[in-house]
Amino acid sequence: MKTLFARLFVLSLLIGISFTSSATIDETKKEEKSANAVTCSLQGKIMDELTGEALAGVKVKVCGTDLVTYTDFEGNFTYENLAPGKYNLETSFISYEQTTLKNIDLNPEKDHTLKVTISPVAE
């Protein structure tokens, strides 16, 4: 009876080790895939259409996502780690017309720097 329990114990131990090593291998494969994933960055500068002045605090949203950023004091914005593909960007700023930039094609072989001018709201 003792040998039966000992054999069952050893068998369950071996099965447990097998599942643990299999899970570790799967996690390693997932980490390798994410490390090799190709991403793009997108940067730009937003300026007043009439004066050419850089605009700080402009909201820049990637349409269809929760990704939002704001321009810095020089009017610059940056998005990192975007998957290659086509994107629409929406800009909004108080006293300025809302603007949508359509079909921005991101791929890892191109520089993705935008110069955007937005118009003040007509009075």
C-alpha cells in the first residue's frame, strides 16, 4: 500500500512539473512575440493657420481609440508604439475649428512627422 502511494505521489509530482514547464515555455514565446512586434511612432507640430504660432495644449486624439495627448509649449505632440496601419487624428482647441486628419498611413519604413495648421473660429 505504501508503494502504491509513493508511486502515485511521484506520478503527480512529474505531471505537475510537466505542466509548469509547459506554461513557462508558452510565456517565453509570448514575450518573444511582443518583443519582436513592429511599432511606429507619430509626431507632429500644431500651429495657428493665420499667424504660424505654435499652439500649446491642443488635444490630439487617435480616432476610434482612447489614445489622447496634448501639445507641449512648442506645439509638439508624440505617439509611440502604434501598430502599423491607417489612422485618423482629431485636433481640438478652444476658439479653434476642430480638425480631422484622415488616413495617416503608418509603417515602420517611413518618417511620420506632421505639420498641422488649425484655424481660429470665425467671429
